Amino acid sequence: MNVENSIKKKFDEGWDPFSFLTFRIFLLFEVCVRLKREGRHFIGLPKRMTFEQAYEKGVKELQIQLTTYWDYIIVEEFKHKCPDLMDDWSCNVVNRLVNLRLMSLNLCFELSLVVSYKGHCVYLSLCKTLDY
């Protein structure tokens, strides 16, 4: 982001996707461990949410982040070595989202991706619900 006569801010420099994902995973892991250790006495527990709900949601989000991290590592490793494989991988990502099946009316299935471009990191979280 370049605005004339503006002071360059740290966030204008972008995020390295690897650092971004690593940071998110460690933060989520720390929260999940604290939730499990402190249980119902956890100070950061959201209102109108039980300990079990918060812990389950945290563990699911941690699984999503670990899967995203794995996908990112695979993409970085193979994008120059096997470009054809990357085309197949991108089609697979779309197919994973399209073919997800809902098991409950209240659920949405989420697929997360990290995309980097010129030093900037974009985190995409795609969600499939009954409507789509």
C-alpha cells in the first residue's frame, strides 16, 4: 500500500505466510492447553459458551491451521519442482470443499488456505453450508 506522503507502517510490509501460520498454531495450541489445564476457571472463556464448546472449537481450529500449514509446506516444496502437480493440487482443494457433506443443520465445513503474493499473506477461509 503506497499512499503519497504517508508514513510507512509495519503492517504495510506484509506477512511471511510461514511465520503467520506458525504464530497462529502456537497461539491456538497455548489457548487449548490453558483451557484444558484451567477448565471452567479459564479467565478468557467467552460468555454464553461452555468450557467444552470452547475447547472443542479451539481443537477444531487448531486442526484446520495444521492442515493449512501442511498444505502450504507442500505447495512451497513442489510449486517449482512439479508445476503440473500444483495444478492437480489446486483442483483437489476445490473438490475437497465442493464434496464436503454436512452432518448437522448447525454445522459448516471449513477449508483454510494461505496464499502469498509479493511478500503479502492472504488467509482464506472457505465455508460450505447447506445453502451452497
